[in-house]
Amino acid sequence: MSTQWLRAVDCTLLQPAGDDVDVIALRVVQRFLEIALTRHSSADVAQSLLPEIAAQLRADHVGVWEATPTWIARHVWARPGTRVNLDAIPRPLLNEILDRQAGVMQAPAGATPAIAGACLSFVDRPNRVLVAVRPRDAFASHELEFAVAAGHYLGVALERAKDWDRAASQVQRLQSLIDITQQLAQKRETVPLLEHIAEQCAKLLGGERASIFVLDTARKELVGRPALGMPNNELRISQDAGVVGRTLATGEVQIVEDVADDPNWSAKVDKTSGFRTRNLLCVPMFDNDNQTVGVLELLNKTEKATPSDIATMQVLATQIVAALKNVREFETLVRANQELDGQARLAARIVGSSTPIVALRGTVERVARTDLPVLLLGESGTGKDVVARALHYSSPRQHHPFIPINCAAIAETLLESELFGHEKGAFTGAVDTRAGKFEAASGGTLFLDEIGEMSANGQAKLLRVLEEKVVYRVGGTAAIAVDTRVVAATNRNLADSVRAGRFREDLFYRLSVVTLDLPALRERRDDILVLAEHFMTQFCMEAARKPLKFSAEARKRLEQHEWPGNVRELRNLLERVAYLCPNEKVEAGDLAIIQRVSKDVANPYAEMTLADATDAFQIDHINYAIKRAKGNVTEAAKLLGLHRPNLYRKMRLLGMDVKLLGEG
């Protein structure tokens, strides 16, 4: 048999074989080449060719061994029913085959099986051999020659298959990265996110463990998670400690094949956790500004790190930074939402222990479970907005919007748009389509404060919405279904307004399915000090100071005051005191504002309409300016922020005598 086709194989130990062997060998080689030229993985090549090699050599089992540097069997085929003892393969024989790059055989001696071995021909990894074992007679020289040829072409086939393995591995990794990315989008908390990524990284790259170290800039520490065996699965180290610190400082990948040989390695963590680290691979994590913000660490990788492994970890590192940013933003939003929700619920507390307030709380709890409209009545400042919030946050709608709107603060021409929304181009200034408050509050509660000030046109449209549960945007024709509970409030006597024709009777009955009358603060004096303590604690906390105590005289003054402005007056007073009181105790003198307010409890505009009250106020204010200017037109106009002609015109519109003014 010619040896020309045994490329790069030393055949000096082989004896020539007959033509029959040539024919058999060439057929097998042809089969090997067919396998090599098709797309197969290394495992498929071995499973296809090792049985054919075993058949030609009448071997019980055949294997491909690799020096790593210790010898391990990469691929093994055994005849059915054969028990394979890999430890029985003499390692010195494997070393001899590798050293000589030749075919070597060992004849049986007593219980020792016959072994034939040949070095596989690899382009870049000359560390594998083909071994065939049979426990009967020794191998002949022509069988060894066949083994050498088979080893060469099996090496060629496996070398070709290696490219396919790399491609398949890359596809698998890409799919795994896609799966990991999809899973990351579902994580909403930092710690579970880091633990999940670390687990997937170790699984994907063949490591025992993985950890993610995130830089804590304030403390100049690296915080690693998960750190199994450590308290709370967390490890904190100095930002310049160990191989991880070196990775952070240099921004470069660090590969340590044996930690015992690295001067930066410390076994302190292993001793604490009970884990034994043999090798590690560290990849830096960069933010959008290319600043190193952490390190991804893989421990005890089973195989030597490849460029593909590093590239995969770098992709994961990028995903980690993005995912961490998203999760932290989400956590910030959740915390902000919880704080706002907490503040809203605090604002919805009906504080007090007096009989009227206890009864009110009980009614609110019962009514909140329904969707009935509620009308809140009471003097200004009695806490109608608080009760409206309490109704909402005690109801099944509490996780949906609570939207308050002051009907008196919106111009009549804009009220319809504000409540029901408008389409683009519906009127001048409607540059885009906008949903109204009814749509925005759908599923939740809409609080209509000062409902008695709503125009007749607005009342008619509100009644339609309450009855039909649909809204029509201004300029639109489509009916938009809404599920909005309405709570209305007013300090007016709506029954009188109905009799006077200023409020629709049908809307009044629609809104007043449930009516709650809120008592004035002077009617619940037992709650004055309770409310005072409540507000003082709240405002002192906001002012970052210890809660102030009330002296006996201060308590007495609080209890004796009539509180014409009700709870709102008390709240505003204590807010000022909490921020400005110079002492640790509130004295009666700190409450002097009460005396000033109590001297002027009458409201001269109480019985007027809003338009009449506005005119009356303007007349009073102009007269006061004239008095201060001693009748000088120029000075009076200056005090009012007007030009002299405008002041004359305003006075005529108000029906005032312009002769009151002198020339300036």
C-alpha cells in the first residue's frame, strides 16, 4: 500500500500491506472524505466513522482522546454489550503516540487488551489520538497502517466539523442571547434581574458560577450579586480589589486560567463562602458614556476561554447595563408612585373622633363600595375634597385615577372642552385632539368642586353624560363610553339655587342620590386639638424639624377660636407656625393671626353672584387706591397698575363717578 496519501503521518513503523487492504482502506477513506465534505458536527462525524473504524479493526471500542493536558476521551464508540473501562487505557502509550506522531500498538500480555493507536491529523491542535481496543489477538501491522490512515482522515473530517460546531454554537448562543434579552424585559427588580443574568451566563458559557459586580460610586465599592455563601448573597469589595478591581480600573478583559498564579487573587472570599475558585474570566461593563460601571465575572469555566466566549460575555455585559438602567428607572417610578399614592391616601384621611366625624367615616365606608353619585355640602374649608378622596381610596376604583376639577375656576367657554375633550380644529387653539376629564377619569372618580357655579349649558351636558355614560368631544360625533364615578361638592344651598332657577332640578336630583353634609369645625370642637396635632406633625416633618408642642395657653386659644375658615384655616395657620416658629413649643403669641382673622369674619360678598362680587370688589379696590392717592388720578392709576385713560374707562364701566379723581 502506498503511503503518499498519508499526509503528515510518520509511517516508518508500518509494514507494507496487500492490495486487498489497499482497496478496503481506500473505500473507508472515500467514506471519510464524503463525511468530511458534508456539514456535520463533531459528534455526528464521530458517531458515523468510529463504528466503521471499529468494524475494520474488529475492535470492541474505539475512541478519540485529547491531552488537555490530562487525557480525556472526547468521543467513544463501543460494541453493544461491551463494558468500557477508560481508566485501563495506558496513558504512557497515549503520550508515546503523541510524541512520535506515529502509529503504535501494544500486544496483549495476560489480561492486558490489545491496543492500536494513531495520532489524528489536526491543523492547529496536534493533541489528539485515535485509540482502538480489542481483548483478543494482537493487531497486525496492516491494521495499524489502517488505523494511521483512519486517524488522519478522521482528523480531517473532525477539523471540518469544527467549523460547523462553531457555527452551530454561535447560532445557539445568539438564540440564547435573544431568549435572555426577552426574559430581561420581564424583570422589574434589580436583585432578581442580576441573579437571573448570572445564572444564564454560567449556563451559556459552561462555568460553575457567574457574578455581576456593580460600582457603588458613593462608597467606592463593587457590589457583587449573586454571591452564594455570603450574607444576603451579596459581596462588597473595594473598587480596586482583586482581578475584578483590575478589570474595572483597566477596562480590559481579564483571563486567569489558574488563580493561584495571579498576584491579585485573594482566597479570602472562597474561605468565607466555601467555594473553590480555579479560574475566572472578567469582562468590563460600560455605560453610554463609555465609563466602566461594573464587571461581569465567570468562575471555573470547564474549557479554555475563546474569543467567542469573550464576545458573548461582552454582549451580555451590554444587556446588563441596559437592563439595569431600565429596572432602576422602573423602580424609581414605582417608588415615586408609591410616595404619591401614600401622600394621596394621607390627604384622604378624615381626622377626628367627634360624633359627627365618626358617623361621617362610617357613611363614607358604606357609600364607597357603590358607584352612586355623591353630593358633598358644607361651608368653605370643611374638607369636602378630603371626603371626596376618602370615597375614592376606599372604593374598588382606588387604583384608577382620581381627578379633581374646580368648576368655578374654568371659563364657561372652556368648561365643555375641559370636561369632555375636543377634536383637532374644533375651535381656535385646538391644535390637536385632547381627551377630557371624564375620559381621563374613566374607571376612577371625577370630583366636581364648586358644582353650583356651572353654567346652564354645562349642567345640561353633564346631566346627559350621567344618564347615558357616554361623552362627545367638542367638534366630534363619536360617542365615547366612560365609566366614571362623579362626586360633586358645593358650599352653596343647591336647593335654593334650584328654586331660584340657577340650577337644574333634574341634575340636582341626579347628583344628590347620596348627600353628605360636612359639619363646620366650630360644630366639632372636640376635633380641634386632634387636627392641630395631626397638621403639626405633618408640617414639621416636611420642614425637617421635630414636632412642636402646644403650650396650655396655645391649646386654649385654638379651642376658643370660632374658625370661620374651618379646617382649611386651621391647616394654613399651623403650616405657617411649623415653618416659622422659633421655639420648640408653640405659645399663644405664635397664634396671633387668629385674632386678626376673627375680627373680620363677615363676608360682604357672601350673598352676591360671582359677577356682582367681582364688580363690588373692583369698586372697593379702586376707591381705596383713590383714597391713598388723595384723589390724584395719576397716582391712583399708578397704584392700580393702569394708565390714566384706562382707569377712567374702568370706572365708567363700573358706574363710578369719575369726578372723584383730580387731575395729576
